[in-house]
Amino acid sequence: MTHASGGFLWEKPAQALPTKLFSACSLSRRQQERTAVHYRKKTGTIPHHYPIVEQKTSLQPQAPRMSSSPAADPPRPPASFVHALMLLAAALVSTSFTVGAAIAHDLDPQLLTLLRFTLAAFLFAPLAGRRRPLRLPSPARLAGYATIAFCLTGFFWLMFLALRFTTALNTSAIYTTVPGLSGLYGALLLGERLGRSRLIALFLGMTGALWVIFRGDIHRLLALEYNQGDVIFFAGCLLMALYTPLVKKFHRGEPMEVMTFWILATGVAWLLCFSLPQLAAFDPSAVPLRAWLGVAYLAVFTTMITFFLSQWATLHLGPTRVMAYSYLYPGLVIVIDWLCGHGLPPTTVWPGVGIVLVATVVLQRGEVLFRDSAGP
């Protein structure tokens, strides 16, 4: 009695695979090894007439083969570790508001952004080249990095332009739309499927963040007067929301430190274009030491580290969940101000903090599916 399996006719009672079958079919060594593995699974024995197995079988443990090509699927870190790093990144970003406010009058905001990107790119270059020397990427990859950098730098440029016409309170309220916009981009560009519970959590997160920003006073929210500056800033939010979806879309397996460096480097090029008028009148000797120290802090902790962590986490959590950590910024700023001795806000603020925490937990639970994969 015979039956077909793997393109061959196997003799059911027999436990040997005739050697002439391999020579007749002219199978390669790899094909012979695969056939032997299939035969063992089928019969529970290794074919004793199989010449490759007698000499050196792949059924026994072997040393891993070295390959010049990068691994397609690197080991995935524990989800708790990724979330812990994103909490660290959110805390670092929250400190930038306090540091930025302390040096805002010492340095033009656009020049401040240019200096922090330039210093961050300079300091990141040795990390990006530690495995292999840095080489100019292909035109397609460089265009991808430049596109991501344009979203970041365009956001900062439009924000500073918008603040000439609007208030920081208005921009804080408008920024709460960024995670939801990022979810929309993720669905369109990556096929990201969040599910109903996470979509509700996005709305609750925005509500909680607005609650904290307006200190639980609905009248302050309703009293907002929108103007052309708000329209400009919303255009910047449209760019910022594209940041994490484009990171996931354009990543091609290169080390994240390499991708981060080229995003910073191309960002410097964009900022040079945006800041030419300010550069002409810039006098470094007129900048006090505390401003330079502030620039160094922002470059290392809120640019180098946070960009790297956010981009790396995007590959494992998805763009929307990474961007949703921005809902924590208002609450974390409250904690930082309290640690700096500025006191706590009124009790009407704390329900908003609770709403944000609950929404964040719901958003970060489980896995998010994408159109081209089975997981994040």
C-alpha cells in the first residue's frame, strides 16, 4: 500500500528510503535534507539508506550559519519593557516644557530648535557608526528619512509661527488631536486596526487631556477664541501625526540608531532653510550660559533619546499607541512643576488625570493588527 506525500510515493510498511530515489530525481543536498526531515516526522525514523544522513545530518544540532544579510525578524522585546521605555520618553518630553520656558527669552525659538537638532545629530553620529561606518543612504531611503524629518521640523516651524497669533493654551488644546490623527494615518498607510475599545479610549484620552489643560473649567474651554494661528498650528499637527506612521512605513530593517541619525541630519537641513533670516542676526556671544546648558539638555534628553525610543517603540507598538503617550504630557508637567516647588493644581484637575490614565491603559493593552502582518 502506498500513499503520496511531498511529491513522492512512500511505501507504508517500509522504514527505509531508497537511495536511488534521490539520484533519480537529482535532488540538491538541501532538498534531500528537507525530505529526510519530512520522512522522520512521517515514520518516526531516519532513513538508513540516505547517504547525506550517514555522513552529516541536519537533524542533529549544528552551529548557526553566519549570514551577511540582516535578520528579517529580530527578537521582539517584552511588551512591558517597551511600555516602560515609552513612559520614560514621555517623562523626558514633559521636562522640555519647563526647560524651554526657562530659556525662551534668551534664544529665538526657531534657532533653539535648529541648535538642538544640530547638536543631537552630531552626538548621535558615533552611535550610528559604531557597527559599521556611516554611508550615504540610497536616494529612496534618504528621501524617506527627509520626509519624516520634514514632518517633525515642519511641525516646530508652524508652531512657532502660530504662536505669533495664538496662545499656548489654544495650541495645547489643538495638540490633543494628534493621536487620533495618527490613528487615521496608520489605518490609511499601514492598515492599522485599533478596534472599537481603543477608538473610544482615544476619544477619552483627548477629553482627559483637555480637562487637565483647562483645569476642569468648561467655561475656559468654551471661552476659547480661535484665530488664524490655530489654523496654522492645526496644519502643524497634521504633519506631526504623520511622524510615527511614516517611521514604520519607511523602516527597512536598518538599525534604529542609523535611521534616527539620518532623520536628525536631514532635519538640520530643513531647519537651516526655515531659519535663514534668524541666522543672519544670530550672535552666539550674546547667549547666556544657562541657555546653552538648556540647549544641551534638550538635544540629549528630549531629542536624541526620545526620538530614538519613540521610533524604536513604533516598530513594536504601532504608531497610534506610541503617539497616544502624548496624552500623559499635561499630567506629567503637573508632577514636574510640583517637584520643582510650584505646588499642585486645584482638585478639579485630578479627574482629567484619572481619565487619561484609564484611556492609556486601554490603548496599550493587547496587540494591534496591521494589514500586512499578524501583530504589531
